[in-house]
Amino acid sequence: MHIVITGASTGIGAALAKELAALPGAQLTLVARRESAMRALAAELAAPTQVVVADLTDREAMTDWLDRAEEAFGPVEVLVNNAGVQVIAATSEVSVVEGERSLDLNLLAPLRLIRRVLPKMVARGTGQIVNVASMAALAPTPSMTYYNAGKAGLAAASEAMRGELRGSGVNVLTVYPGIIAETEMAQAGLQKYESTPMLRMQPTATAAELARSVVHALRRRRARVILPRFNWLARMFPGITRWVLDRFAPKLAPNQLARAAEPPQDAAACLTGLSPH
């Protein structure tokens, strides 16, 4: 069973690799930019694993590596679209370069990968696609405009595809992680907001807990995973969720507002704030 995991170097991606590697017959393709981290992870896994170094924000090469990966392990049977970045800044000040690059990774790359692997899955009558969205898709957070847009777009596409593919043998699982406390992305993101009682009260989960929930859902071909489970309330009561966020969501920390007011020196400087899974 050929399993592809993007954003597999650390955090949620690494935790998913560890859980999925334990499945019978699993063969893993890990895709990310950080080769050393992926090779260290691969050495821990019992399943046959290949490492692919790729920049999924490069529109000309987003899927170029797929043919080589399938030559080694066969057709992709499980595609896990996990790679992503957060861009947190005041909307009036955010770098357009940084924001649009995040859309490439959070939305465009998953859709292109799906378009490449889905025809073969449909022809075989089997396969699973896992799209790691975010609670930002259900509860869009102030000062995360591009991230909200990318993850909401991915979640909408994912939920719609599940209905489209019903009866085809291909299952689509949409994952809505909340605060996964120990990941680089969560730590970097939390530091950009003021520490308020509402923020401190937010439930959290670990990457390992999320990975176990995803594998459990894959085994049962379920539609979605929302973790921490308390966050199901956001899906059940979207109007109340929006009201609460509009009034009580934390604001950017003063140092972040000051930083946003300073224009970046060049395009490269804009991208230094990207925090991959």
C-alpha cells in the first residue's frame, strides 16, 4: 500500500508517518523540503520509506516527483495532503508575496496532487485521500486572512469531493486540527497573539493524538476528523462561533503590529515567516 505524506518532516506529518507505517503492507513516500529531518524520521519507521525533497509552492514542479515515487512503490493508494503554512499578520499590512505563496501550498498543491492521483484511484475502484485542513476553515480567525482562505478552500473542496466520489470506492477524509500544541506551527502562531483568557482556555491536542484519530477514521472510511473534540461545536453552531470570534478573539501582539508596519526588504524576506507543518 503506497502512502504519500506531504509536509512529512516534522509535527503532524511526522506523527502521521509513524502511525501509517504500522499499517500492514505500508510503503511510505515522505515529501517536504527538509531532507535531513525526513531521513531521520525514515530511519525510525518499520515500513519501506522513500524521501522526496520538493518545494510544493513551485507551480512548475508541484507534481513532478510523483512519477518517480510511483515507479518505486506503485500507484498511490493513500494521499495525505498535510503540507501547509500559516501567515499571520494584519490584512492591511500582510505581504502579498507571502500570502499568495501560502495559497499555493495550502490549496493549489493539494488540488493538483489530487488531480494527478484520482483518475487511477477511480479506475481501480479504491483509494483514500486525506486533506488536512484546519479549524480555521470552520472558525476563521482574525489576522489569518490568507490561511483562512486556503484552508477553507481545501476543506470545501474535500467535503464536496467526498459526495462526488460516493460509490466510487474512493474515500475522502477531511481533517480539522485545532491547536496541536507541540508543533512548530502552533508555537509560532501563538506567539503572534496577545495572551488572553480566551486564548489560554483553548483546548489542545498532540500530533500523536491527531495521527491516531486519522488512522482510526481511515480504517472506518469516515468523512472527517475534528480534534480536539470540543471543536465539533464550531461545526454544529457556526453562527455562535462567528459571534464569539468577532468579539473575543485575541488581537495581534503589539510587537507583531509594529513588525507588520515595516515593509519587507525583498521577496525573500517576506518568506522567512513561513512555518511549515
